[in-house]
Amino acid sequence: MINLESIKIESSWKEALKEEFLAPYFAEIKRQYLKEKSKGAIIYPPANLIFNAFNLTPFLNVKVVLLGQDPYHKPHQAMGLSFSVPDGVRIPPSLQNIYKELHVDLGIPPSPSGNLSKWAKEGVLLLNSILTVESHKPTSHSHFGWQRFTDAVIKKLSDEKDGLIFMLWGNFAKSKKELIDTNKHFILEAAHPSPLARSGFLGCRHFSRANAILRELKKQEINWNLNV
């Protein structure tokens, strides 16, 4: 069994997900992760950033959930936030399209950095469904059990909070719709921002739509501007 004290995650999430951390399947995730590490596998993101999305966006502060699939698998990219890369790292094509949409939608010029930590601190949970990956092997940890964990995260948010906005981009993210109570939450769907989706994402105006919903709910809007 996992010792809860050993889980380095923000306290409101630790409480909300206590049953998951103590479940046998979570111990199995840890076992497989450590097994791969012991074989010398390079795994992203670094261990201290696996729960970065949770640490930057406490359970109590979540307003928007932006779902990704699994971390970037090339060196220096993954930082535990969906679609985000650290300062100084080349901005990936999907994020370039996100910035294009942000510019068209809200007039915000593209940021020179791909670091989305500011969004996380504004209340945007940048959640990947799979939280780790082996270097240069996309979806290599999809069998670990991470999806069971992150599905429980989505369900917990749906059950215990009200008026959340779920941005579901691409078919993988849309498949999580069944976990969300649409009577109390809002779902914004679009194509994936990857150029491979042939720009079906562009024109979705999700950023302005999210803020319109937050205004309607009398909640503080998200400051999407990463340049300030």
C-alpha cells in the first residue's frame, strides 16, 4: 500500500484523491514506473513535475479543465502540464495553433514562451490523461493505469464542483465526456489543435466562450494573456 505522506501533491488534491492513492491500482502504477526507472529508462516529465498540474491548480481553484493525452516525449519538453513546455523550449505545433486561436479570438499576440504555468495559476487545470512517458516513445505508459487515475480526477471534479468548463480538443479528450455531469458543467468541444487535424481547431473561440460562461456565473475570468 502507498504511504500517503510519500505523495508530493497539493493538500486539497491529496484529500480529494485519498481513496485513489490508497487503491491497489495506484500502487501498481508506482511499481511499473519504478521498474522502468530501474531498467535505465528515461522518463518524462521529471519525477518532481509529474503532479505539476495539481500543484499549480489546487482542487479548490479549478475553473477550467483542459485535457491532453500524454506528456511530450522529447528531451526538455514535458513539464506536467498539458500542451505546455518550459521557457526556452521550442513551441510545439499544437501550441502554436492554440496561440493562433488565442490571437484571433481575443487579440492576444502569441507568447514567445510555451510555458502555460500562468494559466494553471489562473485556475486552468492542464491535465494529461497519462502522466508519464518514456523518452521518444509516445503513449508508452498508457498501460500503467494512469487513465484510471485521471478518469477518477475528472469524475471527482464533476461530482464535487459546479460550473466547471471542460475543454475537450480531439477525439481522445471527447471520449471523457461520459465522466462529466452536463447538467452542472459546461463542455466546449473542438478538433485537436495539432496541424494533423487540418486546422479544424481554428475558429473554435473557446477562450472567449469560457470567459463568457465565467462572467455569467459571476466568477473571475481567466486572464489568457501570457505576455503580462
